[in-house]
Amino acid sequence: MRLMTLRVFTFSALLIAAIFISAGAGLAEESELKFRRTYEPFDNNVNGWETYDTSMASARIENGKYYIDNKGYSGALFILHHADFPLGREFTIETAIKTIRSSDNHAYGFVLGASDASNNYVFQVSADNFYTIKKYQGGVSLELAGGKIREMVLHENSFNALKMEKQGGTIRFYINDYYISEVSNISLFGKRVGFLVEGISEVAIDYTRSQIWPD
């Protein structure tokens, strides 16, 4: 799973991802001042996250969680949100994800700096307890970092917090507040954030939140 490239990300998957890109507004904000905080508890869908139900995939908000179900495709399903995330500023952004149902080979990830399903960055955790940080450009993936996650870092059968922290030209990656890796000198493609579900599986997202520092 860790070394899987976009060979499985076929044209049909691109179509699926393109269909399910959210057209909603940005995340709910506490302040419009230079220092910004956002928090999405998924208590409702006032922020316009994509919801749908097809034979291939579904997404719904229910009981304070955002559920994404990749029903019938073993490749990567992206759901992107029009968050208008400021690329040039320092930030911390975090989400908590839990696997609800899965096949043997599956993964979930937090998507950042996306212009669309073919151009983005993903912080991904796989079923075999590996992480990867990938760059998707033109529908082709490139692994920027990856490795085995240490024991006791992941919460089995529970939510795991994935966090990305940008300081200067470096983005640091954390799982449950444990430092995992970092990448430097990357150019984000766009202002969307979102989620990836790879393999036939269902995940629940508990929240997203961010802090964005002034220029």
C-alpha cells in the first residue's frame, strides 16, 4: 500500500472525484481579523460539504460526523471543499478520522492545497500502519515522505488526529500530536482542503479546525 502510485487512479476515478468536489462555502470562522480560527464540528451542513449517495460512493453528515463511503472502487476517492484556505500564510490545520468499515487494503488521508482532484497534497495513513505524504500533479502521484508509524501512535478502532503545521517554507506533519515528518519548499496548487478514501472502505470525520497567522 505504501508504495502504491496512481496506477490505480484511472480515468473513471477522476470522473468520480470531479463529480463529488464540493461547491460549498468556506469553513465557519470565529473571526475575520488577520488572525483567523476555523472550526467545523459537522453538527449540520451550513458550510456546504458534499453529500450524495450512489452505487459507487456516498457522503453524509449524521450525528456530528461526516461519513465518506467508497463502496465500489479500490482506487482513490477525493472529496474537496471550497475552503479558500490562505496558501501564503503560516497555519495549523487538523482533522480527526476513524475507519468504520474496510477491506484489507485501504487508507484515508487529509488533503491540502488542492486545485482539483488531480493536483493536491495528501497526508495519508494506510491499514498497515504506514504513512505517506504525496503530491498529486496532473493525476500522477509522487511520494515526498513515508514510513512506518511507531507503535502506540495510532489509536486502533478510534479517531486519529492528523495535523499539518506550516512555518516558513516547511510543513510539519503530526499524528495524535506525535511529530511524523516534514517537507519543505513546496508550492501548493490551490485553496481547497478535503479528504481521501482509498480502497473499499468507509470513514468518519469528527471535525476540522485551523489557526491561520497574519502575513
